[in-house]
Amino acid sequence: MTPLRPARRGVLWCAALCVALVATAAGKALAEPDPLAFLRGERLTYIVATKPGGGYDAYARLIAEALERQLPDTEVIVQNVPGAGHIVGTNRLAAAVPDGLTIGMFNTGLFYAQLIEREGVAFDLAEMGWLGAAAVEPRVMIAGPSAPKGGLAALRATERVIFGTKGVGTASSAEALLLAKALDLDIVTVPGYGGDRANLGLRRGELAATVGSWSSWRGFVEEGPGTLLLAIGTSASLPEGTPQAAEFTQDAEGEALVALIQRLSRLGRLTAAPPGLPPERLDALRQVWQAALTDPAFLARAEELRLPIEPTPGAEVAALARAILALPENLKSLLVRSMGGDAS
Amino acid sequence: MDAGTAVSALLALLSSPRLLGLMTLAIATGVALGIVPGLGGKIALSLAIPFVFGMEPLEGAVFLVALHAVVHTGGAVPAILLGVPGTGPNVATVADGHAMAQNGEAGRALGAALLSSAVGGLIGALALALTLPLLAQLSLLLGPPEFFLLSILGLTTIAALSGNHLGKGIAVGAFGLLLACVGHDPLTGEARFVFGQLWLWDGVDIALAVLAFYALPELLDLTLEGKVSRTARGTGPGSVSAIAEGIRDVLRRRWLTLRCACLGTGLGAIPGVGGDAAAWICYGHAVQSTASPETMGRGNVDGVIGPEAANNAKEGGALIPTLAFAVPGSSGMAILLGGFVMLGVPVGPQLIAGETDLVWSLVWVLALANLAAAALLLWSAPALARIAHIPIAPAMPFILQLTLLGGVISAGTFWALPLMIALAGLGWLLKRTGWPRQPFVVGLVLGQLTEISLHQSLLIWGPAFVLRPQSLVLLALLAVGLVLYLRVSTRRRASPEAPVPAVSEGLAALLSLTVFSVALFFALGFSATASLLPALVASLGGAIALYQLMRFLRQGDIHGALRPPTVTASSEVVWWALMITAIGAFGFGWGGFLATAFVLAFRFQVTLLRSLTLSGGFALLLSLLLTRAISLG
């Protein structure tokens, strides 16, 4: 027998190494069951609590695509379950079998709905299996061209500052009223300025200011007519040096109100699984969700669609959610009042 | 925006096979969805949005705009031929268009509707192109006080739409206003008339209400009568000469066409007014300006031209604030805007300043789609016009399902079914007793705008809001309109005495009185602000219903009550009830399949195999639509 040539010996070594590696991997796989086995070959339903179209639907469909890339054996379908300001869809999600095959997206206004024990709420956000939040939505106070010049100080010195809001009982109106209380502003909220109607109202001059999310008011400020007075919460997209509402609060109550809104601002475009999901499945889903949201292909697509992404992991969202829901009673009754409910 | 960009956008559009293909597909789909009663523009968009996700922004935008632009062109076809509006804004066309078809002038009405639609669409596109540079100034002129006055102007058309039954018209309009109050009141946060039902929080969907109140009663009558209209006189129903006659009508009434197209564009551009209101306001204008007001509602071609020019023109108008400020001009535009967000199309000043070629592409798409849709339908009009003369009863189970599905999709819940049935029953009763039904939509569409803009104006300006210069101009217009209407209506008073009220009349009055009284009872439980509008309209409607009831008791044919309904009518209603119950119990898939097969086989004597195949295929299609596009709770 002729001795093996060095090159051939190398090949054999490699082959042996491969066999060994495969064997170890197989052994490992046998020893540790695949944490995503419950998803393989199954259909993952992603409930969106709005009608087709719009921001929430876009985020959900974008994330659904990214989840499918992470889970090649799983079909991810988006289901629109609209109604009652995200409550219907979230009720549906909360009532789904907690097997990890149903997840959903809804807005942070539901925290207010739960806090004031709004009729129709059949979920407990403290118990949800949080996968994470895809974006941060700092709230901003925007002044229009007709507002008194001189920033917040000028606004404070003015009586009956007209704020446009979506309507009594909505998060938009509640946040304007809570901020006015925290910052000692004398405001009148005028309903019926939902969506971008406030934009026109400010341009026409009938409204002096409004409160909303930075993502929806950024264009208005960058284009010229809007002045960014202050922000609640931070984001990479906010201009440097933007004053924070926390700097202007008058008392402890004001600080607590601002802290509430600030926590909510971290929870943009939430995704959750129903309560009661086994912890190992929740962990597995959290990891897949995190991987999907940091996937470069996903980030590139989000940039194309102009959907800002600043993810907060599930464990952190769960902690924030608990902190928000533990609102002291005095602030809760303030919230009830500002949402048009009975103050008793 | 220079002409160079405009031309290059057109060339880019025409030289891209992919864009042309998408546009063709969108036009065909839009026209088809318009023709099918029950599936209007909003539903078309809602169904299409999940499919366009992932397309290039330009491609997706072209598809959605072309799709939405032509739905009302298609919607005129069933409005005229069957008296069943294809979409909400086509309701205004029914009155005269369907009357023309019944007079044997289906072809003429179609020709007039299609050409005026095309002209309206072109004017809308032109307005969009011309105003884009000046938009910022234009749309900042009108604020809540003007919206309030415009909505009052819209509500006064109830008078014109009521014909000789002003009192009944106001009562029906009050019912529409009452229904507009359902849901969470933005002024107080109170839930009005929701009875603990989550799905009612967002209010009664307009598409659902129109389908239930207009389309279902028409469908029921179609089945009861077996077929629609018979040729009574005049030229052949679908002959080319009849269609040409309709085209000549539009040319003869070119100023009316142009005025309604401009009015429609303008109204479309006002956020919150929307297509339904634009069509009705233009119908009102046609009533004011026609040479023979006594024939309005009985087959006057002006009553077709006015609303049809308006409902296509308002698309261009509605796109103006949608594109310029990202403020949707109508509820359909709100969905379109949602679609744009999903496609990553920038809207608002960013779009106007930075993406001029995209804007021009959309202007061209709007113009081309309107022309293509009208041409397509004119070409097929002779064949379509024959629909009015063939028995369509066997198609009823399918149309019924589509109509119910349309309502359910619009409302987003199966709970829409009982509401639709209740509204359909009321609509049918009113139709049978000759109460005007049109004021209902006017009230429903304008209710919210009226209430919210009044409160906004009072909160911001106080009662002096009417003294703004823009408001004064509108007030003057309002006065002129009223004077014109009074002149027309005194001319019309010569019409014959009201007939002796029949028993169904008494029943309608009693039912209305009950509805208004119950509504008033609940309304008085709301806070002062929240109860103002509902309590006011419920009292008004109740008073009129009480008057009608007294009139019936004094002069009516009370003994008619003892006469049983005809056998055919009751058996037909049983078939309907069977289908609706099956769908309610087992859903559109299985329930629809079994019920349709049963009705086809036993009511229409279709062979069992064919019944099963037809209904099976249809059910499969519907369930595919439901599971892939929309989920219902």
C-alpha cells in the first residue's frame, strides 16, 4: 500500500471532521428539542386591529414578511380585525388559543382604555405575552403659525389656547389635557381634528397648537409652518436639543403624568401574543421577532416604505406595560375625567 | 409644475407595458365591481390594498387610483337598468335613470350617464392638474364655519328630493340624521345608540346603510315582479341610436354637465363632504335648473346627467386635499391614503414639491381611466341594456349574497346582517308606500359634518362665526338656492291631490313614530351636548310621523289592513329569509353554498348538478375573498 499523499489525507481529515460535526449537531438536536417546532409547517396568524391600509397594517405586513424569512417553514398571514378603536381586534387576540400561532398588533391607546376600565375591554394588557415594540413614538407639542410666538412660555401666558384633538375619549384628547395639567397651560380642546385635519386647522390658523406623535408631525415642522415646542420621550429622529416636557413640570403630579406618556411613547407598533402562552414558546417567539426586526433586508424595506424602526425587546415592553398599568388612583381619576368619563 | 413634466409623465405611463397592464386590470376590475350591486369603491380599495402591498410606489398608486376612479361609471349601469345602485353615489341616478329604463329609454339613459361620467372625470382630472400649484391657498379658505354652512346647504336638498311629500321627506331625512348619531360622540366621548355593541362604536357604515336601504328593497321587488321593465315606447332599448340619443342629450345639456362637473369637483375637494353628498347636491341643482321640473324623478335625463357628472368629477376633486395635505377628501380617499402609506408613497407637501412626475402620472391615470371605462361600457351598452328586459330572478341568490357581503365587509362584522335586514325592511316599506327614500342618505352623510363643524365653530369663534367673509358668501349662496327652490316648487304645486292613504301608509307612519319615540327616549338620557341633535331630529321626525298617522286614521283605508298579502309575495319572502338565515348561521361559505343550491334547485328548477356547481364555485370564490383579504368578527 502506498502511503496517502498529503492532499488526499487532508480531504479525509476534513470528511472525518464533518461527520463528527454532523453527529454532534444531531446529538445536540436530539438532546435539546427545537424551540420553534410548534411553528414548523403551521400557519402563524398576525391580527391587526385596523382596516386594511394605514400605518398599523403596513407595519404588520412588513413584519409578517420578515417573520416569514426567519421561519421558512411557516406561513404568516395578516388578518384585519377592525373596530371600536382597536378594542375588537385586541379582544379577539386575547381570546385566541395561547399556542403561539396567533399574535397581534394594536395601539397604545388601549392602555388608557384599560386604565379607565372602558366598556368593551375584554383583555388585560398586564398578562399579554409581549414580543416587542417596533418603533418609538415620542409625543410632541406642535404650535401652528397663529400661536403666540415665544415657545412654551408664551403659550403659558395666554388664555384659552385652542388645541385640536381627535375627540373626547380618544388618546389624542387625553394626552393634550394631561399635558396641559402637567405644564400649567390654559387650553380649550376642540374635537373633530383627527388624522391630518389638525394639520389643516393649524395651517388655516383656527388652531394654535396640538399634541401628537413625532412621526406624524415631523413633515409639518421640517417644511416650515410648525414649531416643535417640546417632546415627551426620545427618538433618534428628534432634532437635537428638543426640550423635554419633564423639564417644565410644576409638581410631582405633573412629573407622574409626563412619565406615563413617556413610557407609552416607548411602545410604538406593539406586538403581543395572547395571555397564557407557555414561557418557552414566548421566549422562542421573542427571539424570532427580535431577529426579524434587526434583519438588514427588513430594515432596508422599512426605509423604502418610510416606516421608522426602533425596536424595544419583549421583556422590556412587559416591564413598561406593568409600570403603566400601576398608575396611582389619583392620576387614574384624572385620566378618567380627561377622557370624558365620570370623575367619581 | 411645467408642461415638460406633464408630457414626460404621460410618455412614461404609455411606454411601460407593466403600468399599462396594471391600469387595464384596474379599470376592468373597477368597472366590474361598480356594476355588481353591493361592491362599491371603498370595498374595491379595501380588497385591493393587501394585494398591492409590496408593489413599487408608482405601480401601486396607479393601480389604486385607476380602480377607484371608474367604480361609479360602472355603478350607473345597475342604477339605471335595475334601479339598484352599484355604489353609494349612484343612488342619485336611480330616480330618473331607472324611470327612463322603465319608460323604454334604457339605452338613452346609459348613453347620457356614461358620457357625463367621462366628462365629469376629465374635468376632475383637469381641476386636479390646474389647482395643484395653487392648492395651498385655495383649501385654506374654508374652515369649520364654511363646512357647517355647506352641510346645511346639502341638507336643504332634502326639500328638493322630497317631491310632493315634503313632510315625509323631512321625516326620512331625520331618520338618516339619527343614524348618523350612532357611535362614539367626539364632542362628549359618550356612546350614543350603541346598546353595548362594540361594532356600533364607529357608527353605521354609509355603504352598509345604502345597500340595505336602497339595494335590498329593489332586489326584493325585482324578485317579486319576476322581471324589471318592459319596453313601453320609443326606440329599441339597447339600440345604437338610443345610446347616441343619450350622448346627444349630454351635448345639448353641456352647461348642466359642466356646472355639475365643476360643482362635483369642488365638493369633492372639501374634506368630509364626499361623493354621496356631491351627487345629491348636483341632483338638487339639476332639479333647480331643468326646463321641466314636473318630470324630475319620472325619467328626466337631467336627473341622470347631473349626479353622474358629479360622481366622477369628485374623484379628481377629492384627490386634491388627499395629495396636497394628506387630508382625505372622502371616505374612499381615506382608504386610498391608507394604501399610499402602505406603498411608501409620500403624501402632502412633500409629494407636491418633490414627486411632481408621480402626481402627473396620477392626473393622467385619472383622465385615461375615465375615458377607457366610459368607452368600454358604451361599446358594451347595447348588450347591457338588454339586461333590463330579461328575467334576472335566478341570479338573485348571487346578487343577494354579494349585497350582504358588501355590507358585512364595510362594517367589518357579521352583526351587520341583522342591521341590514332591519334597514332593508324599513326601506322596502317606504318604497312601497311612496315615501321618498333619498333624503335618508343626505341625512346620514351630512349628519356628522353638520354636528361637529357647528360645535367646532362655536368653540373657536363663538356665534359670530357666520360673519367671516367666506361664510357670508356661502350664506348668500344658500339664500339664492332657497329662493330658486321656492320658485320651482311653487310652479310644481299644480300637481294632483294626494291620494287616499293606503294601509301600508298607516303602517309606515306607525313604524316611524315608534322608531322616533324610542330614539327620543334614549336621546334624552344623554348629556345635554350629546342629546341636542338626536333629540331634535327625533322630535321633528316623530311629529311628522304622528301627523301622517292621524291623517291615515281619519281618511285612510283602515279595512285594507284585513286583506292578507299575496301568496307570491309571502313565498318569495320565505326564500329570502331562508337564504339570509343560512348565511347568518353558517357564514358565506357553507351557508351561502347550501342555501343557493337549494334555492336554485327548488325555486328556479335548475338541475341539481348545475345548482351545486354554480353555488359551489361562487361560495369558494367568496370564502377565498374573505379568508385572504378580510377577517370578520
